[in-house]
Amino acid sequence: MPSTPRPMKILSAVCFSLFSGLCWAGTSISLCSADEIVFLSCSLGHKLLSVCASKDLSSDRGYIEYRFGKQNLIELRYPDKSLPPKQAFTFLALGTGQAVENSLRFRNGEYTYTVYSVGGRTFEDHGVYVRKDNALISRQACRTKIVGNLGTTEFTQKIIGAGVPKPEREYSVYE
């Protein structure tokens, strides 16, 4: 069996030490499986955020799941039991002329999670906000190139087609 060339071994070691696992070989930075749609996935540093959906997603079948953790240890999976997406999430798409904000929101116990994609001509911002009693307790922004994008028309249509409702009131992802 041929050995790995020395420069590749050095590059692999550098990737591992500098990026703590972000240079997976042939990788996609995702907790979604190969037979799922990736709505959004990225590294938040040492952990991953992924929003995955079944390929048969529609208003009467399929699922959307939020996953957070590492490749070998998912720390939070929502919903933790099978729920139709229209019962588990709300979805908001806002356009201001200068930017587009799309977010998928859910409640898990006392916590509200807002997974977001915001973009304009010269910027993009993706990640998750976590609130408890409306107080921000965590904001984690994607630190790497993203896989998928909640802000695209394709994903917006899939989420709306699955019957995911708008929230009772509009909000900015930053509030």
C-alpha cells in the first residue's frame, strides 16, 4: 500500500491542529446523512450546526431536523420525536431591499432557537441564536463556508411547501 506523501501528512497535521477537525478529507461539514437535504450546515468552531430534511418533504410527509454537536456525538436533535415540520417550526423570510433574512425558529423547553441566514450584496451571516425568556444567552455564527443556505429560493419554497407556518409576529433575526 503506498504511503501518504510527506507534504500531505504535514498538511493533514496542520489542518487538524489549526482547525480542530475542519479539514475532513472529502468532507462536507454536516450532521446530515447522504440521503437528506441539507438546508444549512456549518462549523461553529468545535461543533457543527445542521438543519436536515428528508427528501420526501411535503405538507403531509417528511421531516426537518435541527442538529448540533460533533460528527460522532449529536448533543441536540430537534424535534427528538417525529413531528410534522408545521408543528415543530416557524419560518420567516424578510426582504429589506438591502438584505434578505430567513430564519427557522423552534422552542425546546424554555429555550427558543433561531437558525438564520442573512445576506446582501456584500455580506452573508449564518448561525443560531438561543434565547431563554426572550434574553439572548448564546449567538453562534458559522465560521466556515456553509453547506446549503436557508436564504435561497429553493429552500424557502421547500420549507413553505412543507406547511411550516410564519410566526405570530415578524421579527429580525438579530432581535
